[in-house]
Amino acid sequence: MDLVGVTTIRTPRDRAEIALASGDRVIGGGTWLYSEPQSGFDTIVDLTSLGWPEVEETDAALTLAATCRLATVHGLRSREWAAAPLFGQAVEALLASFKVWNVGTIGGNLCFGVPASAMVSLTTALDAELLLWGADGDRTVLAADFVRGPRDLDLAPDEVLRSIRFPRAALDGRTAFRKIALSDLGRSGAVSIARLGPSTGSGSSGASSGDESEFVLSVTAATARPWVFRWPGVPGDAELTAALDGVDDWYSDAHGAADWREAMTRRFAVELRDELGAGS
């Protein structure tokens, strides 16, 4: 799709040159930007020119640049972390071609902010933390709080998503994945991911000794925003039911009705609990 209103393309070489203004649009891969008619901007700011390393790993965390390509994210499935397969499962949930995988980015998918964004599913299930660069300084936000609704992000007009940090405790947890769509090649109607392993301290208290174990359930695609539930151990049927009873934004669109999405999510929750609980 031609961007007929664009008159300028900026390729910043450092943070100071990003300097977003009215009429600017940031891109990483640009796979969505070029997929349909666009309006309301005349300048593209291409973040790939900053040359951020795609993957950085320490003993404490895995950090991916916002410009990390989906193909690179998919390749992390072969790492030795217990949660490594989830990286492949999440990217494959996009059902995109290899062309999109080699251009599209994790940051772009997050900032697209639709319920079916596969990288929202991945990052919320692994308690990822997002680093945002702004004109007035940096701030961090949990992935679970970043998407507030369809195309509604906790991202100011002058802010840029810089990186995504996955705590090592989350990578060391065992995971299980479920996805369903109305057709074999359709957009996700419901995605549920469970993780059982070390606590990351991302619960309501925000504190953890690091030696605690927790069961985490991430619900995406079926709802307008991501929901993340956690328990200190494998939950029972009553606990799962009570948690999902609190969801108040089951989503309806051309890719699935709200009642179907809710029913599948409830079914997945039990299946995921049983799958991870059997090995605990």
C-alpha cells in the first residue's frame, strides 16, 4: 500500500534524533503501516536505523529490542530455557508468511495493540517489562498493563518502545499453550497460556523472594485487553472459575463471538492447569 501522504523519512542515529513531533509516525518493520490506507501523518521515523542489538541475555534476564524481528523471536524456541518453546508457539500464532516474520518486529506487534496481537500473549505470560523512551525520561510498564484496550496503549505521543525484558525466573518456568481460531488460517479468537515455576514478583504485592513458585494464567485474544491471573500453587476448579468470572470485557468481532471466546477460554484454563499440574 502506497503511503501517498508521506513526504519525509527520518533515519535517526541516536536517541536525540528521534525527537517525535505532530505528524510523525514511528515504524519498526512497518508490516501493518503498509497493509492498508493511512492518513494523518507526513513523516516516518524508522527506528531500525538505530542499530539496536536484537537479543541481549544476562543471568538475570533476556532483553529484546523493540526492533527485534519476529523471525529472531521464533528462533529463541531452541534455547535451553524451560519456557523457550513458547517463543515459537507465539510467533506461529500470527500465521504470517516468512516475509512478514523477517520484517515485522516484536515492538510493532505490541504497539498494534489489538486483542489478537501474538506478542501481547507472549509478553504477558512471561511477565515481561517494557522500557519506554520519552522526551521527559524513561519509564517502565508491565506488558500486562501496556495494552488497555483495542488500539489503546499506555504510550504517550512522544514515547517510543525501546525494549522488552523477560525476567529469568519466568524463562525457567514450564509453559503450556492453547489457541483457537474460527478457521485454520484465521486470526486468533482465544489464546491462553499458563506458566508454572519460580515467581517473578510481578503480582499485586510486587515483591518476591525469588524462591517461591507460582501458577500464572494469561488470557488474550478473547478479551479486549490482556488478563493475567496468578496463584501460589496449582489452582483448583473453584479458583479458576472465580478468576474468570471477574473478566468483564469478553470480545466480539468478525473473528469470534464473545460467548464462544469465553467458553473456549474456560475450557483452556482447565486443560492448561491439568497439563502443568500433572508434572508438578
